[in-house]
Amino acid sequence: MKLCRVAGASGPVYGIVKEEDEVVALAGDPFGAHGEGEVIGRLADLTLLPPVIPNVFYAAGLNFYHHIEEARRKGNMKAVVPQRPDIGHRANNALVGHGADIVRPADFEGRLEYEGEIVAVVGKTLRRASREEASDAIFGWTLGNDVSAREWQHGDRTMWRGKNSDSFKPMGPWIDTDAQPMGEDLSVIINGVVDSDYRLDGMIYDAEDFIVEITRYITLTPGDMIWLGTDRTAGMQVGDLVEVHVPCLGTLSNRVVHEILHDIS
């Protein structure tokens, strides 16, 4: 099942993407008993939202060897191979869907970078999960772009704006509950040209590792998500069309625009 979330006349609506890109309404609980409702429309004619809004939004930092080496070459000597599945939080306000703009803040003067990632979506309530239970609790997979304002990220005491500014976490286009992405490549395409490419099975810790570690201390609930890190980063410019692609998950596409400040005086 490809589960999407679209803008409806009275608010967000969950939908199921069918053959020929027809979307039908999901009737019931996406993480529980559900069925199919009426046809909503064609995928190309709908506004796609983030496919889920989590209770808690987790993101791995340094989870690929090349990313760690890259960070050290740029002068971050704190970038070392993690000794356990270490993870942080991100803010829901940063989430936008497929087709939405990535907004470069007007007062940010540094380097805005992409981080193409896969995202595991949790479908069950978990506490102190075994690895088998963690694997069984993965509801599905989607794509994310962990946009990073590097000077803010490294200059602030925390990463509050460098990672969490509005629109900095595009995600989608849908959650695929049948996909098995770990053996595939992830590509980031800028303006139609492949800018980076890496294998997903090269991550240091997988989704199950993070779920087991998180649930030792924190309960996970349906809809919570884990962004699993990247192996390649590079800069984005205003006007760029940035696409994150994994064959079994499709393509997440967003354009970079500059923030427009309105005079309210």
C-alpha cells in the first residue's frame, strides 16, 4: 500500500495511491483497521502533505562512514563513528510534503545543504522492544531531505534553527508499506542531474537498532518516525529543483526558494 496524505476541502485526508496514480480515500485508521473510500482524484492534481505527522520525530546524525569522513575534512573533529545508536529530535513545523518549497531564510548567509535519507515509520506502540519486535513494528518507508543550514547548525548552542527552520524537512511523497529499500541506492538529483548516489545498506545502524535503543527509555507510538541519516551532502542554491530518489519508494521533489519578507509597518 502507498499511503499518502493530501489537502482536502475541510483539512488533511489520508489516501491510498492506486494504479494509474488514482487516489482513493482511506476509511479508518491508517495504522489499524481501515478500508477504501471514494476516489479523491489523480495524484498529479492533488496537493501532497507530509504523509504522517508524528508524535515524536527522530533523526540519526552521523550514520554513514563517508559522512563522518566528510565532516572531519570540513573541520568537525567531533565527528566520530558512534559507539551506539545515538539519535536526536527534530521539530514537526519543519515538515513539508512533496512539491512544497524549501524556503531559505532571508537572514541566512551561509551554506544550505541537502541530506537525502530514507525514513522508517513506526506502526505500533513499543517499549523495550526486541529486534524482532522492532522489525515487525516498521509500518513502512518514505523519503526525506534533512535540509541543513550549516553555519547555524554549528554556530548555535543547539541545532534549533539550523535543522528545524520551517520547510527544512521535506518528506514523502507517500509511505510504502511493502517496500524493502535497504538493498537499493539513494540518489539526489539537482535540476535533472544526479548530484550524489549511495547504497542504503552502508548505514552503521539500521532502523531496528535505533528502535531497540530508543524504546529502552522512550515509548514509540504509531506514526513516530526515524530518519536514518545520509552518506552524501552538498549545497543547494535558490532555484534548484532537488529530488531524492529510491527506486522502490519513488521520488521526493522540492524547489529551493528565498524567503520573502513582507513589510508590516
